[in-house]
Amino acid sequence: MTIKVGDEFPQVQLKYIPFDKSNPDACTSPQILDTKKDFAGKKVLLIGVPGAFSPTCSVQHLPAYVTKASEIKGKGVDKIVCVSGNDFFVMSAWGKEEGVQDKIIMAGDANGELGRATGLSLDLTKVAMGPVRLTRFVAIIDNGKVAHLSIEPDPTDVTVTGADNVISAL
């Protein structure tokens, strides 16, 4: 069953490599992002994408969030998290390629735990991307509860999950 507005966001542990301002090219030890602990008392924008470095994600989706991160945070968002079915090393490399720096936490869900826990999983075996991917979505999680959820009807497009739509929802 897919989560919906008003639901408690499930507890999942995602891994990410934090951005190091003093050494931007460093690949430091991965950190755990616990959705229960780290989302408590905060407003979090969670951006789910099928795959790092994929054309739609890299050209149409993530760049607008990087550009508008301060505007989004200015509307009361404490954290912006982008998560994909890739591992945390790939997400870190993609973040570096896209100039994310510390604007967005780039987290991996390589084992598909978030997708299964939220019902937002997508099987992309037919296009050789594997059975454990996230569909394209955005969620605003306010103090552990889903306050807004938009799921892209076609995961190869960006309409309802674009940055401008999220800014309007905030």
C-alpha cells in the first residue's frame, strides 16, 4: 500500500556521504539518515528519483532543486533529501557532478527499503535498471507525517514533482 497524506512516514535508514566544504572532492565515511530520528521535529522535502545520472533525473528534475534550494529552505524546509535506488557512493558522485554541495542530502536506497516501506517502488527490470527502484515522487514530511505527496504519473517525465510545484505547495 502506498503512503498518503496524513500517514506517519515509515522508519528507514538510508546512507549518504556528507559534503565536506573543506575538501569537496573527499569521499568521507557514509552516514546514516534515519527517517524517524532525523525527520522528527523537522520539515523535510524528500525527492524520490528512479536513478542517478539518468537523463530525466539529471536534466529535468534535480537541477531545479539545486538552483532553488535556498528558496525552498526559506519557506521553512529544514532538510532537502534526494533519494534513489542507487548506492550512496553513486549518489555522492551524482551530487558532485550536479554541484549539489550541502544544499541537498544525496541518499541511497540500494536495497529498496524506502520503496517497499512507502509503496513507492518501481520495477525497471524491462529497461535493465533492476527491480528495486523508486518511482519519481516528492513528499513534504512535517514532524514525521506526510503533509504533501506528489507521484509522477509517468516516471520518465517531470510535471507534478518539479521544484516549482513543491514551492507552491509550501
